[in-house]
Amino acid sequence: METYQERPISSEQDLWDFTHALDEDEGIRVEGGLNNHTEGGFIFVGYYRGSYCVNVCDRVWNAKLKRYMARGNDEWYYFETADAAYSFTLKNARLPIHAWLY
């Protein structure tokens, strides 16, 4: 299975910086702290045509691949600004931050 390169995001400041600097071909994956999603869920942040799209989904362990995978129970949120997307993400993230830029 081919995977994409990810760069760790290790602080709230880095999350803020990367959210504000997202290009359309990049995204951010964050471990969630949500009660209504398996294992707290994942939060994905993307940027497209001037606005931010945030997808929240379940985080499920794949024993064969020995890693967590995004799986179902999707919720979609849209924000006009990086600040709004960042605030939503931080409010719903597992703390301390566990995130990656891809």
C-alpha cells in the first residue's frame, strides 16, 4: 500500500500556522477528542477555493496495517476563515495536539 508523506505538527502554534498557510493540495490530520466518534475520531482540515472544509470521522485501529484509519460516521463543516477552522479544530482535538500536515 502506497502512503503519502506527513510532517508532524507538535504544537497549537504550529497547527495555527499550518492552518493559515494551507494550499489546496495540502491537508491537516488531527487526532480528535470527540465522544461521538470511535477512538475520539480524526479531524481533517482542507482548503479549497477560498474556504476551509473540516471533516470529522471515526478513528479505527487496523490490526493488519498496525495503524489507525479514518472510517465512517462523517460530519462536514465549512468555514470562511482560517481562524474559524482552527478554533473548531482545536476545540475538538485531543490535547496535547497530535497532528500531521500532508
